[in-house]
Amino acid sequence: MLSVKGQPVSNGPPGQHGLAELVLEQRAGRTRLTRLRTRPPLLVQQALYPDDGAPDMAHVFLANPTGGLLENDRQDISVTVGPGARAHVTTQSATKIHTMAHGQADQRVALSVGRDGYLEYLPDPLIPFRNAKLVQSTTITVEPGAALVYGDVITPGRVAGGEAFGYRRISSRLAVFRQQQHAVYREAFDLDPANRDPMSMAVLGSPDPSATNGSGWHTFASIFVLCDAGLARAVLDLVREWCVPGVGAHAGASLLPDGNGLGVKVIGADRASVQMAATRVWSVARRQLIGAPQPDLRKY
């Protein structure tokens, strides 16, 4: 907020504060959405059960009818999965971070999974427009015996329109907790194309001349599988079986400190290649964690 001769002047539009608070619990052999509180522009309808391999699992879609995040928007998303419950939470479509004159958009996500619960939080990719700025923070708490698969895909922007890395800044903070104690893993990164080339070796790496579109590694994804140590090692071994250099994307996986899960990083020439690799990680982890195949979900 600025002031001119004592009068407050807003730095850009006021923005909207979207809210989605979800509590999912096991009831009568099925996971139910037992508490829901939303504030536009975030919307959530009823839980769906489209997964034949896990018919008790609730699927919830987060929708934003405004088409994305605008200047000075703020989103608070909270998902709590109770003991023994199983849920899949995703977005209706990719999240567009629109052009901003001065301000930024903020997104805060808090995920919590109770003992023996299971959560998949897999939103569609972020697409930052020219001059967009996003600050996001994610806090994850996973109790013993529980498991969570978390994914985050960030694109360079509207590449076809010549806006690759045209945004001002993407800032991300992630913290993982077990049993409400100290964080067992933290991650932070800032992408600031005006001050440091995202294609440099210290960030996404130099352009790959073998990329089919000649653009190099533009899109990247982070996938975290959080679970008990024994399962983490088993999932890691399976993921590493296919984590080899391939056309369009490269991936690497490693255990988190003290075996609290594993992290997978993917970089690729385009969104489709990276999403395909991230989906493969989800599929491998899912079979090991709950013994069910990846469902065939269609959003569009």
C-alpha cells in the first residue's frame, strides 16, 4: 500500500481471497467429504468415485471459474485426510498465472494425512503469463503408516506466444513434517528470469540440441512420495528402473532424509513429456502403496 499526501493508494487491484478447506474421513467403508468450506473464486462440488481399482477413494476437483490467479489474488487450500481414509485431490485444469502490472499472486497449501490414510495431491501444471509473479508455500504433515503422493509441474509460460520465461518470478517453499514434529525435509527455490537465466547449468541446465523442438529443457516437475521407510525404499527401486534418459524428459530420484519418502525431479522439453514422466512416477508409487493401478481419469 502506497500513500500520496496521506491518502492510501492501492498498488494494483485488490485481488480475491479464495479458500478451500476439505476434511475427508472414512465412513461406512468409503471416504466421505465430511467438511467443506470454500470462498470464491475457489469452488468444490461433491466427492466422486470413478476409480474401479480403489472404489472407496474419494476424488475431489478444485475449480476456479475466473480462469486462474490474477494480480493480488490469494488462495488458501487445506486438505485433511483422516485415519484410514483415501483421497485424490486435483484441479479442474491448469492454473494460469495472469499478467500483472505490479503485484503478485499468493498460494498456500496445507496437506495432512492421518495414520493409515492416503492422499494424492496432483494439481495440473502452472502456466505463468508475461510479467506474472507467484509466491507459493506448501506444508505437508504425514502420520506414521500414512502415505502421500504430491506433484508440482511448472511450465515456462505460453511458449507458442513467445512468452517462455517471460514471467517476473516464481517462488516456492515446501516443508514436510512427520507427527507434527520438526520438519524432516525442506525445499526452496526462486526462478527470476530477469536476474538469472533459468536455462543456465545451475538451474534447469543448458539447452539440449537433441530436443525435438529445439527449445531445450523448459518444463520441470517435482514429485514427492511420502511414506514409511520400508515402503520408500521399495518405491524408489521401482522408480529407478525406468528413470533413464529418454526422448523429451530426464528424471532422477533419491530418498529423503531418514527414509521419510522419496523425491523425484523431472525436466523436459515440453509439458506433455514432463507430465507423462510425472504420471509414471504416480502410477509406480500407487501400485506399491495401495496395490491399485493408476485410474484413467479424463477432465476435458
